[in-house]
Amino acid sequence: MLTQCSRHARLQRCKCLDRSFSVLKFLCFLSASVAVAVFLSLLHHRNFLN
């Protein structure tokens, strides 16, 4: 019973880690796309000004 319980807890922890990891991946992707958008707009503005 104890091993089953600990296994279940480990599984839950893995699930939780997986969820937080996917959230982190999403945040990374979001910040990267925002950075790319800002960079492109800055590039566009600079080309427009010249």
C-alpha cells in the first residue's frame, strides 16, 4: 500500500512538473514572439525613417 501511495505521489509530482514546464515553454514562446515583433517593428521604423 505504501509503495503504491508513494508511486501515486511521484506520478502526481511528475504531472505537476509537466504542467508547469508546459506553462514555462508557453511563456518562453510568448516572450520570444514579442521580442521578435518588437525587433521587426523597430527595424521597420528605422527603415521608414531613413
